[in-house]
Amino acid sequence: MKKPHLPKIREILRKVPEGLTINQLRPHLIEINKPNTIRKCLEKMPDAYIDRWILNAGNRGQYEAVWAVVVPPAHCPHPQDRFKRIETQWVTK
């Protein structure tokens, strides 16, 4: 069984916070031959997103997506005052 590509792609993109295009990712992923495979992997990753588009000068003026990943924040601490009761204030006329 082959190793999944997603952890390696995620690791590479986390090292480069400004993001990479698929063509910039290809030299880092020598085990993947086709750029379409990298694109499909990026689309499957829930933490990957297209950060911006850049003009690819050598390819008929087409745009190329710059992919980045979200670094998940730390968990929010659990509230300690969970059972503090607030007294009801009745409005009287």
C-alpha cells in the first residue's frame, strides 16, 4: 500500500507561510509524477486553500493558484465559572 501524499504536502506548505504553486511543489515531491495528482491532493485537504493567483508569464498569460495551509490554533481553555448562577431580576411596573 502506498503512503498517503497529504502529510508530506502539508509539511512542505507549513514550512512556507507565503504559499507555493503546484509547479513550485513538484521538485519537493519527486514521488508524484503528475501535477494533476498534487492538485487533487490539495483539493482533498480541509486545511489547504488558494491564497492568491499569480500571472504565469511563460504559459500564455494564464493565472496559477498559490496554495497555503491553515495552521490550526491552540484549543480554547474550558471555562471555569460554568456553574455560576445569575439571579433573575424581575421587572416590576
